[in-house]
Amino acid sequence: QVQLVESGGGLVQPGGSLRLSCAASGFAFSTYAMNWYRQAPGKERELVAAISSTGGSTNYADSIKGRFTISRDNVKNTVYLQMNSLKPEGTAVYYCKAERRIINRVYWGQGTQVTVSS
């Protein structure tokens, strides 16, 4: 069965750092682009970062550019989001998404809570 399991969320002070992980199984991970989304209460889910299947290309939301880094390990079937200089507006549930656009196939994880507060 397909699984995307996020981990690494928690409570962090403003200016602090967290590294999120998303462990994938049950599908051909290395053929899928991977994405991190986040959703705050009452807000739409928004794309935070994306990485191509090989890791050769990345994309970031303007709001986090320069502070977050997406990466992947196709041997471990895991995608990461390193979050530095966290701000209170970064408080949200962060979701991992796998996408193979050519066949219109998408998988979502359950999300992990990140709370940025003093």
C-alpha cells in the first residue's frame, strides 16, 4: 500500500529550526516529484517547496525563500524540508505530496503540526 508518513514537527520558538521528513513506500518514489504544502487554520493549503524526481530542480514559495530547503534521498525514499529562521506565520500543518504529472497520479501524507511560538 502507498504510504507517505511525515515526521519532525513540533513546537519551536521564533527564529528556531526544524527538519521535517516524509518517508515514502508502496510506489516508485524516484519517478515522482515531491512537494511540501502547509495549511493554517482557516486558510487554503499552499505550496511551500517542490523538488523534481531526481532532485535536480527545486522551487520555493516567496514567503520562505532563503530560509527553507527541500531535499530528497532516493535511496532512503525520503524527502526533507529544512526550516530555518522560523516565523509565527509558519505555524501550520505541513503535508507531503508525491506527484507524477504524466499519469495524473498524486499521493498525500497525513501531515505534521508545526507551531512557531514563544
